[in-house]
Amino acid sequence: MFKHKYMFIYITKHKNSMKKIVLFIILSLFLSVSIKAQDKDIHKLYENRDYIQLSHMDIENLDISQLPTPLLRAYVYRATACYEKLNSEIEFLEKIDSIAQNRDLMAEILLFQAVNYYKNYQYRQAAECYKQILDNYGDLLGESTAWFQDIYRRYDALSEVKPLQVEILHNTQVYTKPDKMGKSLVQVRTLNDSVSLIFDTGATFSAITKSVAKRLDIRILADSLIVGGVTANMEFMSIGVADTLYLGDILYKNVVFLVLEDAKLTFPEYDYSVNGTFGFPEMQILPAIKIYKSGMLEIPKNDNDDKCVVPH
């Protein structure tokens, strides 16, 4: 009787152990398949340059050898404006010998650093990065050389300019209106005058004509005349800075403008002219912005300094 009892207990325990082993094997296989599926998804998203979707993947916990490129996280952090994470990732990458000895990767890392600096309005540091790229990796640039030289001149001219600042005292609504070509216009003002500029979130820099710069009393930086464009389409412009500028009740300080000849923003064939554009840097520094179909812009007062924005 006792013998059978102990045999029953032994078999029961044995069966439970077997169940645990089988369950462990199944879970291991499931995790392995899941990881492989995720790796496949990550590679596919990278091929499609879909950095927004990649930002929702578990890339932070993956070993660098599992990524389709060592720079994947840097691409994602740049695309999602996670500048502090991008800084940390750059520091991490620079300590890896195989990367430090790879000139192509190091040139790209310097470009990441440059972008990180100018997105945070640190113009001198951005200029230094572009100069390093030109001096140390110029042979890798090919047809991009002229672009790098142009962008270096811009930030070098801005080296003494303080970073852009914004003050939002309360939740603010700004109304846009379409011009004759359907472009959305916003009204900006200084202590001297006010003008309508095209609301252009795709513009790397805000831009205005010389006559508008004079109306707004925007100071033109000495020796800031630069040349942009390719040989067949040269564009001469200067760098201007508005020490203060208002968008509604929102106060901006140290707003950078490219200052162009009036003719560059005049189109006689369409009987159309533009004062300038209000660009991405001035949008990026806002805590948030809602754009309504009616043309209204809504900007909240927000004390949150987190600049890492991941669109959903």
C-alpha cells in the first residue's frame, strides 16, 4: 500500500517536472521565433527608412550586432528628436574600436553631432563638426562637398549668435490666413513693424527679403554674405538675427533669418511676391503645436523640457 502511494507521488512529481520542461522548451521556441520575427521587422523597417515605426520597436535593448547598421539607434533618435539619447548613443559608438577605425561611419557620426548641435541652436559647435567633416573626410563627400561647404559657412557665420529662446506666458492661439497662392500666412512683429510670413514647417531656416529685414530692424551679421546653390543657380544671401520677435503673444529671442534679395522671392509671371518664411526652428522649440483645418494654431504653455518627441 505504501509502496504504491510513494510510486504515485514520484510519478506525479515526475510528470510535473516534465510539464515544466516542455513548457520551458515551448516558451524558448516562442521567444526565439518572436526575436527572429522582430529582427526581420527591424531590417524591413530600416530598408524602408521608417524610423518612426522603428522607434516603437525594442531597439534600445538589442545588442549592436543584432541591428542592420550600428547607427540604427542614432537614425531613430535623430528622426524622433530625442537629442539627449542621440548624444549618449554617439558617445557609445565612438568608444567602439571597429567604428572608430571606419572612416565612413565616423564621418556619419560627425554629421549626427552637427545635426544635434544645430537642432539645439548651438551654432559654433555645429560649424566645428562640419569643418571636421570637410577637413578629415572630404574625400568621401563627392558631389556633396559643395553642400557641406555651404552649410559650414552658414553656421560659422552664426558662431557668435546665442541660442533661440521662446517665452509662452499662457495657452496661445494664432490664426493663419491663406495668401493668393493658398500658402498659410502668420503675422509676426518686432517693435518696429509687423509682416506676414509663410508658415513653413519644412524650412530649415526662416527667411526674409532685404526690404522686410529693414522694416523689422533685423540686424545683418557683418561678413555673413554667403553663397548657396549650385553653379547654375547661385544665391547670395546674408544672415540676419531678430533679437526679439513676436508670434501672437509668444516671444522669441535670437531668431535667425536667411536674408535674400527681394527679387528671389518675387514671381512676376504670377504677380506674386513673398515677404519670407517662418520655419521649422521656430516650430521645433515650442512645447507642442496643434494645427486645425480652420487655420488656427494652438500652442500650450508647457514647462516640460523633454525634447524627445515620438509621433504616433
